[in-house]
Amino acid sequence: MRIFKHPIRMTFPSPRGKRTVDAFLRVVSLGIVTLLLGLLVLACGNAREDESLYPVLSRSPLEILQACPEPGAVDIHPGAVVEILFNKDLNPSTVTNGTVMLALGRAFVKGNILLEGNRILYIPIDPLYESMQYDVYITSGLRDKDNFAVDDNYIVFSFVTGTEESSSLTCR
């Protein structure tokens, strides 16, 4: 494939005679085109929906707006789900059991994760144990649609379950 109508040929002396550097120029021109396309993709990645550009630093980081159970809550019903509301819509491919976790001590609780825009629901498969402290972990692998993670490497908050008879605090 020829890029130029009249290819530029440069020659230089070498011990074996004259050699052309046509292939070299093609590689260089391909590299320049690749660089320009990369810059174009980078610029378009910073475009808002209204097509205007804004700097990356002006974007807000991913933050938790609300959590249920609230951090430090006690007497949570063992059948409760964990609900976390973020300030921005999340990237669905990053919402996994490896980025949002519920743990009892060092053991992770098996559960299903549902994503509703900027809200995550963690639904344990089995009821939680009574009168135990559970920790919710959110890692930096969780990203919003602009590919921003939470500020810290991970976020942890805890809550304590009550008994089925005495607990009335649930989410959803």
C-alpha cells in the first residue's frame, strides 16, 4: 500500500552499495499517523455529551453517598441486604464479587450483586449470622463510567447484626 503518490526515495552510501530507506519512511509515517490517532482518541475520551472538552482534573471522583446499613449500625436484621449508593453511574463490567465484598472476619460471604445505575445491592445467599460484625469492602477495581475509581485503594465499613426476633432494621 502506498501512502504517497510519488514515493520519496533517499539513498545513502554503504559498504554494499546504495540502499533505499523507503521502508523506513513508511514505518515513520505509520508511527506518526498512529500517534495522531491516539491523541484524537484521548481528546475524544474527555468529551462531554454536549461535545465540549474538559480537563480530566475537573471530574469528580467516585464516592459513596449513602450506605444501608449505615456504617457502624447495630441490630441489623440477619436477612438484610447491603445497599450502596454512589455519586455517579458505575461501569457494569467492574461490578463483581472481587470489587464489592461482604465479609465476616476473614471469610467472605457468598452473595449476588445487582447494579441499578449508581446503586449496588449485595444480596447474601444465606441469612447472616446473628450478633456478628460484618465488613463491606469496596476496592479500587470498581469504576464509574468515566473509568474513575474510589479515592482510597479500598473502602471498608462495618455493621453488626442483631437477632431475628429483636432486629427490625433492614434495607429494602
